[in-house]
Amino acid sequence: MNLRNWIGGEEAAPRSGAYFERYNPADDRELIARIPASGHEDAGRAVAAAEAAYPAWRSTPAPRRAEILFRAGQLLIERKEVYARDMTREMGKVLIEARGDVQEAIDMLFFMAGEGRRLYGQTTPSELGAKMCMTMRTPVGPAALITPWNFPMAIPSWKLAPCLVCGNTAVLKPAEDAPLSALNFVCTLTDAGLPPGVVNVVFGRGAEAGAALIADARVRIVSFTGSTRVGRAIGQQAAADLKHCNLEMGGKNAIIVLADADLELALEGCLWGGFGTTGQRCTAASRVIVEHDIYPQFVERLVERARSLRAGSGLDSGVQLGPIVNARQLQRIEEYVAIGKQEGARLTLGGARLHGREWDRGLFFPPTIFTEATPDMRIAQEEIFGPVVTVLACEGLEDAIAIANRSAYGLSAAIYTTGVNAAWRGLRDLDAGIVYVNAPTIGAEVHLPFGGVRASGNGHRESGAATLDVYSEWKTLYVDYSGRLQRAQIDTAAGPAERGSQLAAGRGSQLGGC
Ligand code: NAD
């Protein structure tokens, strides 16, 4: 099937006529789609369509815009199963997780639909009499939204729903490895009544279609989720043009397990956090930091449980680990296993690509655990983005927090303990955008801010009401109804300090008079 770009409410073939192919990572016999290799011209046409649709969309009342999001959420509920299966076929995550990905998009649509009747500003008193002060959100302009493959519907929804409810138009550039889910999401918005040109889709490679969008001066918002390497370059380019720019990037997230933890609960959390989505999550728990006293027995149980996880096609029930997304990523995982061994960590489980049975048709890698590692090893510092967990030992709470924080990244962190003091110390001192107690590093909910510090983000947040700041400008409004010129800071009615000095002066003269 040849996919088409979606520009101005119509399908559009790439100008170059060039396509590239995407196969099912669990079965290389299944061609998923032939994807337009769009370039500069296609990106330019899509931005022109977004720019043309912008005046009418920004003047559509926010509650009306929101009703379209609400309808899209209702449609997505009906289509959930079909779209989840498309997702599993195109990028591999197991069906139960693919359903969760679509559900996250539904949740985000409903959450942002509610925002259409809020978009709250402030009203506040003036320092002058007969004057009113307020703030309101205004749209910014056409947005370029660039998304990764690992949450192929949820992440486009995290960007599109707030972008649209705030009154902006958009061009979405989905990841090369997951085109269907993005298209399914945009089809749903269209079927819900979104006017032509408000959302456009340009498929293609990042360095071509993506870069062309970022470079376009008509684009006023850039929202990117992906690797820190690409995000850093995009941020620099967007800054030169003074665009709004939101970067959600990589992670090297840690779960701390203290000796007083409920160990069964902690084991469940480490398995789900480390190997859920085959470890291909920005919030994956790729480091587990275990208190020294329980290290041997915890590792033994973790290895035993991880060994029982089954890899295979995400469409097969009973499979917990889907395939690795592409051959390049599989090679990267293999390289990190070699690095870990060279560094002197002990490969306790897994470590080699799976062969035989149905695995030969796809890209499968087993749960892999390194033990006896030290915090500064590359396998404990660099994002691997696969089912590889490094287990580190610590001396206690302070040491555990120090190890967790010794990372370039700061996306998500977790602590397992039954001690209330240790839990609160973790919440306060773990230097990450998201911190969990007695739950793994994954599991964000859409109505709360999502994002990280240091190399994981650039100070903005996705999700929650916080994300509205990416997609709107604050306008400050002053209404003077005094009928005369009032000058702030000059004609201010006397404040306490000034009154004090006037009083003192008055009293002085009075005294003097005495
Ligand atoms: P990636 O950086 O390779 O690609 C992400 C997107 O950027 C893709 O659409 C790609 O085509 C595009 N792109 C690549 N080069 C570009 C360029 N020069 N100009 C414009 N666009 C360009 O990332 P990926 O492999 O798709 O995803 C994995 C990464 O994403 C991991 O690092 C993971 O941690 C991160 N991620 C972060 C979050 C988060 O919310 N923090 C969520 C999911 C994934």
C-alpha cells in the first residue's frame, strides 16, 4: 500500500515520487506500507496549507474546537481494536500495550476537550483605581510536530490535542517506523469534523521532511519528541528563528529498591519498568539500584522472573516482549551488550539475538540483565533503548539517590520502600521530572505534566495543563475605566512605605509645632 501525505484536506503524493518501505518487525514477510519520502517542497506545501487554515481556526471559539476533539475521542473508542492491531503490526508492541497507546490518545482528546471551556487566565487587582487587569491565552501560529515511533498514537495526540484546542494549526511529521498510527489518528480527527488544512501530515525521513519543517520561517511552534542528539540540534535551529520549542528527549531512568521494600511488588515493578515495550520507552527502568543487603537474592529473583518472559509477535497472546523496532536498533543493543562485557559487568541473563522458531522472521532480543556493574559504566549511563537492565548495588538511601542522580538524563525515577521518611526523601531529592513511590518509572497519566530535566528536556512539559504554555502566548490585558490618565508606578495611591514616611514627616512637623 502506498501511503500519501495529507495536505489541505487531500491526499498528496510526494513531489519526488519516491517511497521507502516499512515491514512488520515481527515478520519480515509482511509489508506494512510504502511511505512517501517527502522533501522540502512537500513540507512547504503542508506549511502553506496550515498557514491558510490558521485565521479561520484561530477565530473558531475554543469550545467549538474542543467539541471536535471530543467527537474524535468518541470515534477512537469505536476504532480502538482495529487501530491497536495496526500499531502492533507496524512497530511491534504487544497488543495489550497497543490498546493502552490508543487509550492514551482517547484520554488526551477528552482531557483537552474539557480545556476548551477552561483555557483559564488570571484576573487580578490593579495598583490603580478604576482599572482592571487580566491575562488570556492566544494561539501562536502553525506548528511542526515531530514524533517518535514508540508511542505512535499517544505522542501525536499529546501534541495535536493541546495544539488544536489553543487555536493553532499543524503539520505532523511521524516517525519513519510507525506511519499508520499517526495517519489513523489524523483520519479520526478529520472524520470528527476538523476543517481541511488544520492538520496536515508529511511523511518522510527526519533529516529531509523533518528538517524542512523546522527550517520554515512560517512555522511558529516546534514540538519534538525523540532522541537527545536530534532534539539538541532542532532546539538550536528553532532558537535562531525564535520559535516556541518543546523538546522531549531520552532517559536513563532508575528504580531504587531499599531493603525494607515489599520485594514482590518491587520485582513486578522492575520487570514491567525494564522490559515493558521491550525496554523501548523513554521512561524505561534501565537501571535498578538495590540496597547491598538484599542485592544477591533480589538479583536471583529478578533473573528468574525475567527469564520466563516470552518474546514473539505482539499479536500472539502470552507474549510479553514484542520485537525490536528495526535492524539498526537491534545492532545498537548488541553493541551495548559487547560494551557492558568489555567494561567488566557480568552478563547474567540474555545478551544475544533470538533465533529459531518464529524468531527468524523478525528482530527479537531477550530480556538481558547486567549485574556487578558500577554507576559510571557506559551501560549505566547511556540510553540503550532495548530490553537491557543494569543492576547496581548501593549502601543505603543517600547512596542510592546519589547514584540515580549521577546521569546526564533526568526523566523518570522510582523508589520502593515501606518507610515514609525514605519515600519523601526520594520524592524531594531524586532529580527527575517524574518520581514514583512504590511504582515503576513508567505509567504517566495525561492530566499531569510529563517531561524531564537536564538532557531529557528543555524546561517545557507535555500533557497536563502545563503543555498549554507550549501552544499559546500569554496576552496581558489592562482596561482603565477611570476616564483620566493613570500612570503605573507614578500615580500609585500611597503604599505602606510611602504612607509611613508621610506620616513620619507629618508627625515630625506636628511635633515641631508642639
Ligand atoms: P529520533 O530522534 O531518531 O527520531 C524522532 C523523530 O525525529 C522522527 O520522526 C525522526 O524522523 C525525526 N528526525 C530525525 N532527525 C531529524 C532532523 N534532523 N530534523 C527533524 N526531524 C528529525 O528518535 P526515535 O528513534 O524515533 O525515538 C527514540 C528516542 O525518543 C529515544 O531517545 C527516546 O528516549 C525518545 N523518546 C522520548 C520521549 C519523551 O517524552 N521524553 C517519548 C518517547 C521517546
